[in-house]
Amino acid sequence: MNPVPDPRLSRRQVLRGTAAGTGIALASGLPFAGTASAAAPVLGEYDVVVVGAGAAGMTAALTAAKRGLSCVVLEKAAKFGGSAARSGAGIWIPCNSVLAAAGVRDTPEQAARYLSAVVGPSIPASRQQAFLANGPSMLSFVMANSPLRFRWMEGYSDYYPELPGGMPDGRSIEPDQLDGNVLGAELANLNPPYLATPAGMVVFSADYKWLALAAVNPKGAAVAAACLARGTAAALAGQKPLTMGQSLAAGLRAGLLRAGVPVWLNTPLTDLVIENGKATGVTVTRGGSAGVVKARRGVVVGSGGFEHNAAMRAEYQRQPIGTQWTVGARSNTGDGILAGKRAGATLDLMDDAWWGPAIPLPGEPYFCLAERTLPGGLMVDAAGKRFVNEAAPYSDVVHTMYDRNPTSPTIPAWLVVDQHYRNKYLFRDVAPLLPLPDEWYSAGAVKKAWTVEALGSAIGVPPQALRATVNRFNGQALSGVDSDFRRGASAYDHYYTDPYVLPNSCLAALWEPPFYAFKIVPGDLGTKGGMRTDARARVLRADGSVITGLYAAGNASAAVMGTSYAGAGSTIGPAMTFGYVAANDLADQSS
């Protein structure tokens, strides 16, 4: 796989129709109809039409149903769950009941200080406040109306714990274990995970940091044993255990089943129906034919981002970019965003994404978390020099890659480790001591050499420069102080590290051959730009006016986190919260 997108994409433009969908727009070669044809049949009429069966859409639909509104969920893909089902499903919501039950001390004032410090003035304070005020009640609502339960990800620090209001032990939670049998036959329609859980084990997101250390750390071995014990117990009980994004998506779907909310799969949105400036429904393709689904109250768009739309990425985002480095759901091609734009919505944050360093492995990229943080590894640019704190929040690492790339090429970058590192730590799903797959080498995703200088030649960086970088890094590792990039200065830096490495658990020297270099490219969990919304999740025009009846949540809307990332779950937490806010606002409107 060639990691550099076709440069011609940068000249490709999205062809747009007129406002309010009165023309034909093309994106990725797909036609989008304008206002509904008189011949298009009405497929149904509901109080609320929700587009997208991910975390945002299913939360919105569940809320609408429990507020007494009739509702339908329209999903483009053949499976429900979207990117949320593929994810680790961390959820960042301060001051919620799960944290309180775990004894986490937090206050709304402290959370507001922290979010403001992270996001800055680019996001209106009213939207930040709406997220913080509604997040805890959303979570309690979901637990009361679905089989979902949650657990604190203890020790998973906020991403900037040193900022005012930051918490080194973290505010992130994740779904508890769920028995997939609650879905019956519908379980077969659940979008599969990004990475499969090891066979026979029940693994939570918070376990992975310890599983990476299972060969060298007693707690890591104990956590691995606990994961196996949970899997054995579930099998003996006849359960189909789900965790992480699988648990979240399945739990929300189970709530919809109980509430009698239909979810129409294989039903892509083609446009919004706008009448007299109000969203009154959508046009879709169902069973191969066009049709209209009417909305008496309004439409909630939770259709995800545009990470798999090459033309949109080329138009809005920095180069090099493409669709092959994202781990977002393949159905996320910006359909809802484009429909909103045709309806007059203004867009924000379109140049940004939920970035993270990725290794372009054959088949699918690998979103690199622990591997770049564990001691005994460093990242270098095309000059063979370090350029970033490798343990920094993943979004920051990719922002740095793009900021530097025009003058000091850092795309691709390289993660360099030695055999000592490989002997100790899990790498993706390859156990310590085991050889890396041959196809990784064939794809150019990893190189190996018996000297640092030879490795430099293999990856196309100056050999002596790479040797000098490794020598300097080794000296800093021995002292425990990274004077160049302050790796280990933040509590967050130490989450995915080896506590037995001293004096700094983030740093260890590279000395044992052979040496390895893994190609690093700008990956993402999804894009974060979309329709601009207000504190009530209503979609806005460029002049600030509201498009009546049109709401957006999740990655179809511009993120409340702005260009930053408060902590693990800063995607899903706000997505669910603003889906909840949108449905409540619709329910509060007079009929």
C-alpha cells in the first residue's frame, strides 16, 4: 500500500448544488438528489427522524422515544454501531454518577475550568456548558433505559492534567461487560470491532495497558489471567460477552428494541427535505428505490464524519491525506454534512480530525497508542531527528507532524525500537519474542537492520544523524530527563509505560540489535469537522440563524472539543450528550 495519497486529489473539488438542496451535488462520484421528487413514495412519517445508528444517533432516538415521540433510525450501512462499535468506547463526561460511585472527587466548577483551558475561546462557552450540564444526566438516562453499565478507567489521566482543573487519575469511563444475547438475532447486525479481542478473553479498554506488559510485570500477568477468567466464566454461563464499543453499541440497540424504535439498515441518506426553511424529512434509498421519510418535529443528523470521502479530505484538509489511514467506519463519507451544507448549514473545523499516529499495516492501519509511549522507542523525521514528545496525546503528535512537514518533512515519520523492547512488550497483537509478520515487511510498514546506521539507510534517513539521535536519547534515558521534549513530565505520559523502568518509566536506552523502524503516518479515529451547532444542538447558518427542525450530533457536527482533546472519550461523550440534547429540545417544542 502506498502511504502517500494521489497528489491529484488536492485539485479535486466537491461539486455543490444550490442552497436548500435545489440542485444536484456530487461527492465521491455519488449523486445526491435535491428536493424530493413528486413521484418519490413516502416510506413513513414520524415525529423525529434520526440519521445514523452510531452512539449519537441511537442516544438521540432512545431519548426521543422515552420522551413520547415516535422515531425511526436510518442507517446507511448493513450494520449498526458505526465507528463507536469499532472503538475502545472511552467516554469523557465529568461529574457523572459512575465516577461519583467510584469515589472520584470532581466538581462542575473544576470541570468547567479544565474544559475551558483545553478548548479555549474558539468554542462558545454556551456549548461547553451545555455539554458539561447535560452529560451526567444523559449517562444516567442511558443506564435507566438500556442494559448498559459503566466502569471508571482508573488512572487514565486527562490528557492535560497539569492544566487548571485537570485530573491525573482521569475522568474517563467505559462500558461494562454486556451479554450479547440481549439482542437475540439482531446481534448479527452489530458492526465488528476494529481489533478483535483475544479468543477466550473478556478485555476492557483499561486492560490493554497491562496486557502490553504481561511478560515483564506481575500486574500485567494478573490482568491477563483475569481477562481469561472472565472469558471462561462467560462461556460456562452461555453468554456472548461484549466490551468496549461492542458493548456500547449493543446496549444502545437493546434500549431501542425495548422502546420499539425501528432501525432501518441499508438505508442511505440522499438529502434533507427543506420546506419553507424547515427540515421536514429526508430522502433516502431503501430497497434500491428512492423514498421520503417525513419528520413532524425535526431531523437529527448523527451520520458520522467524512473520513472515507477522498474528495472532501482533499478539499478541506492538509496534505498528504487520504482515506487509507483512518480507522473510522467505512460508511462515513460525509453524506449528512454535505446534505446539511446544501440546506444552508455553515461548516466548522473541517481541516481537523481525531488524529493519532498510525502504522500503515496491510489491510488496515494500526492506531498506535502504547507502542510509541513504552520505554525504549523514539520517533524521528526524514532528517533522522526527534521532533516531538512521543508520549504526548495522540492528536498533538499528528498536529506536530503536519505543522512541521512543509519545511521539515515528518510524513512519514519512523518509530525506532530495539530487540530489547521487542523482547518485553506486546506490539499490536504480536507477543514479545515472536517475529513480526512477513507481510508487515513486504508492505514497507516496518524495516529491520543489525545496526542503527544500517536502519537509517533502510528508511532513507541520514545514517549518522540517526546514530547521533539514538546516542543523545540513550543519554537522556539514563538520566531520566528528556531535556529536548520533556517526555515524562506529564502524568499522562506515564499511562502506557513500564513502571519497572527507572528513573523515568517513559525512557529506556536502545542498545540491543537488531533494530526496527515502524512507519508512522497521520491516522485518525474520524474527522471532527461538520455542521456548526448551538448549545441546543440546532444547526446554524453562517449568519448564526437556526435551520428550524435540523439538529446534528457526533462527527456530523463540529466538535465541542475544538482542535483539542480533553481526555479518552472526548469523541463519544459529547456525541451521546448532544444526541440527548437534540432529542430533548425536539420534545420540548410545542407540536
